[in-house]
Amino acid sequence: MGIVQFRSTRQTRVRHACRDPMKGIGADSTAVGIGSAIMRLRYLFVMAVLLIWVPSLFLLKFDPHFHGLSVVIDLGCTLAVIIFAFSALFARRWKALATFSLLLTVLIVGICASFAYRLNNVCGPGDRIIESEADAIKQAQIRIIRARYGSHGIPGYVDEKPGYADFSRVDCCRVRRSRTATGVIIWVVELRGETIGEPKKRYVNALMELSNCGAVFGDSSFITAEPTR
């Protein structure tokens, strides 16, 4: 009985030894095949991405209408690089992974710079680049209708966003220019004045945030018009 049990155990070990290495060899050969393909194609892929992406930046500079297609190119190149980077990680091709990681970093930095350039210099219909603090104040006064309105809730007075206001007082306006971490220029304008053409005047207080092209950032621009006392 002892001899039979020993032979049975030995046969089981032999069967496992013959079966498991084949599975390992199959998985390793797949990874090696993927890794070899990535190593052969990585430089070609990097050149293809750069040849597509870099010209799109110059086309955007000379043709503002190229903006929509430029966004598609940015997203497509970024997604492709991420897929190749994960493939290199799966195949344990560390040099290829380093190459794709560097390319992804370049793309992200370039996309942020491109976004800032578009917002600062590519103006939409009816917009133009703000030239000075006085110009920023003028643009903010014209566009107060685009700010979010805060209701005062006092009965007997008009409670709606004023379309026009008198900002002729001495301390009517303050302005400052700043940049975000991504390089986007923001003009912050504070306005104080009174409504025009209403039976009872209201005191107007507005905080306007404008892009370098004068476009109003609606989510962060507010205006209130409370009754004067």
C-alpha cells in the first residue's frame, strides 16, 4: 500500500509539472510578443503623435476656427498615449513606459498652454482683447447684464437685474489683473453705482470676472441692486 501511494503521488507531481510550465510559457510568450511590438513601434508612434499634434497648435494660432478640431486632436493623442503606456506597463517594457510617460507629460503641459493661449488671445464674436485697466472697467460696465443677480427681497422696490447703471462716482471702480496656475488671464472688476430710469434708485454693487478677451465668467460674476436709504 505504501508503494502504491508513493507512485500515485509521484505521478500527480509529474502531471502538474508537465501542465503548469506550459501555461507559464504561453503567458510569457504573449507578454514578450506585446513588448516586442511596443519596442518596435514606440518611436514611430511618438513621431506620429508629434507630427499630428504640433501642427495643430500652429493652425490654431493662424485660424481661430480650428478650435473644435484642435480639441478632438488633443483628446485623441492623449488617449492613444495612455493606452500605449498601459500596454508597456503590462509587458514590463520600462524604457517604452518611460518614453510614453514623457510624451504624456509633454502633451498635458502643451494642452494646458494651448488652452491658456486660446482663452487669452482667440476672441469670440463681439469680443476683443482688453488693452488696459480702464478698458477692463468699461467692458465690465457694458456687460453687467451677464452677471448672476442676487435678489434683495424687499417689497415695494424693483427686484430684478439692472440693465444699466450710473458708475460716475469717484470710488466707482477697482480692477486687478491676475493669472491662474495654467496661465489664463483674469480681469477682476468691482463696480459701485446706482440704477438709471427707475422710480426708486437702487444701489448697484457688482463683481465681474472677465477673460483677456472680455468674456464674462458667469459662475464667478455677481451683481446686486439694493434700495438706497
